[in-house]
Amino acid sequence: MGRAWLCFSAVNVYTLTPYRSGGANDEKNRPCGRVRAGIGGLRARNHPPRPAKRGRRRAPETGRYRGQGRPRPRRAMARHPAPARRSAHGRRQGQLRRGDQGRQHGHPAMPNGRAPGRGQRPRQALLSPLSHKCPGFPARGVLGYGAAMESDSPPSYRQGLPVYTVSRLNQEVRGLLEDRLGRVWVEGEIGNLSQPSSGHIYFTLKDARAQVRCALFRGARRACCAVADGLQVLVCARVSLYEGRGDFQLIVEQMEDAGEGALRRAFEALKRALAAEGLFDARHKKPLPASVRRIGVITSPDGAVWHDIVTTLRRRFPAIAVLLYPVPVQGRDAGTAIARMLDLANERRECDVLLLARGGGSLEDLWCFNEEIVARAIFRSQLPVVAGIGHETDTTIADWVADLRAPTPTAAAELLSPDQVLWRRRHAEARNRLQRLLERTLRERLQRFDDLKRRLIAQPVRGLPERRLTVAALARRLIMALPAYPARARARLLALSQRLERRSPTARLNAYRLRAVPLPGRLAAAIRAALRARESRLTRLNDRLRGHPPDRLWERLMVRHGLLKDRLLRAMREALKTRGERVALLDRALTLTGPPAVLNRGYAIVTDTHGRVVRAAHTCPPGTTLHVRLAAGELIVEVKAIQP
């Protein structure tokens, strides 16, 4: 297509630089400055900016407001052109009559140079350049969406270059792709498979160096094989462009299975190699501890898996401590990071068991758990490793090597944590058993005491001589120990006095008094600092509220509403057009393959007198009357003879 000018309606802030055809020293074709587009129109960057409001000083060159952390974008202001003078005919000066614009500019859409009339479609739309101190631009002009602008003569820098709207440009590119390439056969591996409820299938076809988006519509699925992530397929597709987003894509019409994908083959090869080495054997599996006190979780701290695991453990058994080992769970270096974190957790020995977790995804997303370095790190781990990777249908090499595999990360957390309701019930049962045991032991001891009491009352004399000898021996020991008792008592009293002096609270009270002296001043300073911070924040919030009034937000929302409305109308028209083409195609197929078309080609329908279709000659003996229906009319014939 070469070079072309593009006409568009800008909503956000963009930068536009005119095309430069000459060298760096070409003053005639030098860019006229950066132009900023906004909702209300355009204004040049070299135009003097509006004065800032009082109280909101802006730092030079950075665009940041003092007292604020993030830069605020400058709002593009519309520059309305001055009203043009009217001529004697009531027409503004510089405004051309209909049909004269093509003659004025040399309209490239029509052979006579005139502007297209009603019902005629021009091949391009004219775009008038801006007039803010730019060489070669007219004195006045407003940028319009797909409309010709006021200009006395076409500027020199875009003579011979067509002007396209965004939609027209996408249509042209789509036509070039579909006309030049047409249908092609492409071989690749399926990835990022998506099957919405509409029945269409969207996926990415890729190889080792590139990928392309593909769409398989519901009507073409009958001529295609089963679709799955990682499958190597051969597709017949039309090269096209999705005009809504400008995305290059393939419209698949036929698909054949070309074998397993590269990732799937690598997965199966590594699985067979590790299985041959014995990494999957049950004899290498380490048992889980009976009671887990701390769980080490190896996962990404930014994903929902970490939140689900913590929530499950808090719900089931809050007494278990959780230690996070943060790692990336997707990407080129994720496998090396996971293996390094497994080795680090085994060196520290801070937990009883390790939980390797990640959410669901495609084979490419989970590939870091299929790497050999991760499998060997799990195998040499001294701590038990539980794998909770993906959904129940996702299987990785790490699941096979781990000591225990859970279908999901939440299920893995449930396997490692006991149910606190069950533990409370067991505790209550053990407490009741202990209470019953103590009551039974106490009753037995009381019965024994009563028996001994009755025996002592019945036989009081037995054992008295032995008791007298014992009392005499104890008295002699007491008399011998009495002289040394005061000295030991004094020494013990002295030791207690010294110990009390060392632990006297007087020193600690003095230290607390010294620390409490500056506390009132520090408290007052902290209160003043907090008040100043609150006042500063209140001031910033007031400035932000004044800078973002609701009417501007309402304008942006109305513009967005209009864009969404246009998109809805275009989508409805495209859907109606597609349905109409489908009905016309079915009508043509019915016309070509229906019974009248078959009869027109020389065939006939033979029935008997009861209206039954005759399919074999031996069913009609000689003398049978038959009805022969032709494309035009019907014959009544009689069978004279039968030939095999």
C-alpha cells in the first residue's frame, strides 16, 4: 500500500508528527511540532499553556504538582477557530461548494477530479492539517472525522498520498490479505485454548519462534478434529484481519491432527527417563508427620493460591504456622527459582512439611513444574513434599516425584491440616475419660482408707513397740541436729537477704522514672505532627476535588457511551450480514441438490400404483403398471419383461 495519511478521532492524548519526505535540513518538510489530541479537539504543543490555578504550582519539565507523588496529565484544550468572513453569496470564505472540492484539490477518488456525489464512495478522505504556526498549513481549519477540511490547495508534503480512516485502513488491509493469500495450510501447536459458550473456539497456533491467533467458528467444527492444548495440528485457514481491533488472525475451515506437540513430547520423554531412574517409585516416598506444626508453602505471593491456602488453614486448624517461600511460578527462570527455594528450605529446616502449589493453567503455564531441575530438587528433599499444582485434570512431573499429590492447592492444605472440630471432639472425649478415671481412682483410695481405719480401730496394740523404737531414734536425731540448726538458719537468712538486695525493685523504678521524663514532650510532638499530616492530606484532597469536577467526568462518560453505542450497532449489522450470507448459502445448496435439480439432469422417479418407490426390477413382474415421474410431466407404463 505504501505511504498514506490516516484520519482518526482522538479521545486519549497522543502525539502526531507529520510525514517528513526530505532530509534533516529540509525546512519545507520539517515537522511542525507535537500535536496533542483531546476530547474537544487539538492544540499544538508549542502553543502557550494555560496559566496554572492558584495553590497548585507545577514543577518545571516534569509535569508533577508539588505535594503529589504521581504526575497528572495535562488536559488537552480545544482551540476553536475564529469565525470566517462570509462572502456576498452567504458562504464562508475558503468554503467550497459541493462538487468543487474535488476540483480544488484534484480529488483522486473520481476520474474528473470532482467530489463524489450521493451514492458514490470516494477512495480516500481528505484531512486538513493544523494551523498552529506550522509551515504549509492553512490559516484556519478544524480536524474532522472522515470529512474534507477547508483548504485552498493541498499541502506539498502529502500530495499523492491517500488519506484513510482507521476503519477504512483495516478494510483495505483485510482485503489485501484475503485476496493475496487466500487459503493456506499451516502446521503448528495449539496453545491458549478458549471455548466460550457461543460454540466458537479461539486458540493460538505457534512454533518455536512465532505464533498467530486463530478462530474456529461453530459451523466449521464438523470438519475439524478434537482440539486440546499442546496438540500438533495441520489447519486450512483463510488469512484475515479482525477490523475491530486490527488483529491479524486465521479463520480455520479445516483441521487435521499432525501428532503431539513439542511440549507434550518433551513431557513424555522426561517422564519416561525419570521413571526409568526410579524417581517415581513408592519406596522413595517419605511419610507425612502425624502432627504438623509448621507448613512451608512454595508459591507466588501475588497469586490467589497463597490466599486460598492461608484461608483454608485458618478455617480448619489456626494453630498451624505457615511460612511462605516466595518464587515465580511461571516463566523462563521459574524452574531454577523453585529448585533453589526447595534446597534453601531443606537447609533451614524451619518447617515440618513443604507444600508446592500453583493455580491451574495450560501446559505452557505449568511447564516450570515439568523441568528436570525441579523434579530432582523434590527427589533429594529431606522434608516431605506435597504437590498441589493446577486443577484435578492437570498433571505435572512434580506431582509424580512428590511424596503426596493433591488435586488442588486447597485440597493439599486440607490434607496437611486436621479438622479442628474433630480435634475438639477428641479432646472432649479424652477429658471425659480422664475425669471418669480420676473419680474411680479416688473412690478406690477412699475405700482403702476406710478399710485401714477399721483395721486400726480393731487392733490398736499391734505395732506399738516398733513405733516406740522409731520415735526414740527420731528424738535422738533431733537432739543431735539442734546445735547446728541456728547456724544454718543464719546462713540461709543472709543468703536470702543478699538475694533480695540484688533483686530489689528500687533500681528498676529509678530507671523507669528517668525514661518517663521526656515522654510528655514526645507525645505532644507526635500529636502535632499527626495534626499537620492530616491537614496536609485534607488540603491535597481539596485540590484534587477542585481539579476533577464531576462535569468533566460526565463528558468523558458520554463520549464513551457514544463509542460503545457505535460499536454495538456495527456488531449488529455484521451479525445480520453474516446470518443473511448463511441463509443464501443454504438456499443455493438446496437448489443444487434438491429433487427438482436431480430430475432436470435426466433422472426419473418410478413408483407403483400404491405410491411406493420401485428400487429393484424383480419386485415388478410383467404386466405391472408403473408411474414414471420426469422433470416435466409423468408417464404411465406397463412392464413387458424383466432383464437382470
